[in-house]
Amino acid sequence: MKNILLIINPVSGKKKSKKLLPDTILALKNNNFELEIIKSEYKGHIEKILNTYNIKNYDSCCIMGGDGSFHEAINGLMKRTDKLKIPLSLIPAGSGNSLGRDLNILNLQDAINNIVNGNKKSIDIAEISCNNYKIYNFNIAGWGMVANIGINAEKYRWLGTSRYTILSLFEIIFKKTNNANITYYDKNNKKYQLKNDFMFAVICNTIHTGKGMKIAPRAKLNDGLMDLVLIKDAPRLKLLKLMPKLFTGKHINDNIVEYMHISKIKLQPNKVSKLNIDGEIKGRTPFELTVIPNEIEIIKN
């Protein structure tokens, strides 16, 4: 019998976790899993739990929530003073579920099957250094328009997931570009430098972000690299035509998009601005990001 620490974000995805919990408990117990259940009580609680909890006696930790919940779990493990880690699994219950989409875990039954099969793989993590502290991420680090949409999305949660599309349109209408110096390194540690006006920069470990956008269609969770996507300044009509392509991944063929695989990046814009890290608004520019290959173990079919 395997022991699972099941951590639930009860407010994730319009309280979807609370609806899924009874069936989750039944399914896991029917498959001979012993459960300890903890409900997070506030923003940052999942990080605190996995940073301080005695995890030695658990075979894995299951996160029931969205990308923000998984982000907290990653940071909790990465910042442990004892350096202990356990494999993480996911029951997607958020609004975007970017990691769930990459793992092809789209509903409760997919998640249960994944946990029961118990296959493990290691994924890359990015370490972001800014303002003299470190943040870890598994999904995206976004600057510019990507961060602005995330900031404003918190004010319009009542619109549901459609708020991201609506806010993207407003960002294009009131087009704001920022100049930035970008230094990045490829897989061979070769250095490159860019200086330009950009709509946004996003560094991805997952293919998906937001509500099904394939922002980095060539991304892999464990290739030791992140995918850098840069959208340069362009006329509004050009940007509007680009938007639908973000959901198919075809945007990377457009001449206003730069797409590259990187192992490290330093971004210095002409003014201080907030970042979107795994869907959470945290951290500020300037920042440095370094890939840590195969750092966290997850359960994946």
C-alpha cells in the first residue's frame, strides 16, 4: 500500500477541487492508496506545507488544484533546508491547467489512471533571481503584455476564462511596448544579445499557457532547456491577426516572433515591471533565469 499526501486548493478553478474530492478519495482508496489530506487555507500555504512538512513517509504528493497550486508545491520542495523531495502528481482543478494539458491529464479519471500507473519522470525547473531572492517555476516566466494581462485578470475574475482573451484585445488596442536588453545562452552555452522594442517575452517549459494557448509548441519538460518566445513591436492589425495563431502554435512562423531554446537568460528592460511566473504575479525586472535540468520528479504515464 502506498502513502499519498493529498494537498487540495479548495478555491482553485471556482472551487472545482471541493467537487472532485469525494470521488478522488473513493478512487484512490479503491486502488489501495493510503491518504493524508491537507486543505490549503491561504495563498502560499501549499508552499509552506511542502517546505516544512515531514515528507519522509510518503511515496508521493498529489496536488489538486491549478498551475498556481503546482507552482507553490515546486517552490516548497525547492526551498527545503533538508533538500528532501518526493514525486509530485496532479489532479487538474484550475482554470488553465497548462501542465495538465502538456501531460494529457484533462480530467479526474486521467489523473487517477496516471497515479495508479505510477510511472515517474524528471522535469526541468527554472530558477529566477530578482530583487535578491529566488523563485522557481515549471511553466512560464512572462514579461510585458503577458504580465499585464495577468495583473488585470485578477480584477476581472467574474468574467471567467474569457477574461484572458478580452484583456489581450485591450492590450493590443492600447499597445504598449517596452525596450529591453536581453542576453541569453543556448544549449552549448553560446551567448547572444538582443536590444529591441517588444510586446512581450515569455520563457516556457510547457507547451501550453493560459486557457489552451500553445505559446511554445516545441517545448519539452525535460530537455534541459526553456523556450524563449519574443513578440516584437508591430502594427495593431498585425498583432490582432497573430492572436488566433497562439492557440495552434503557428504564431512561431510569423516574422514578428522570435523563438529559441535557451539554458539561461538575463532580461533588463528600460523600466522596472512585474513578472508573470506560472500564472502568478510575482517578482520584478530585471531578472536572470537559469534552467536546472531534471530537478523535480513527477508521476506521468
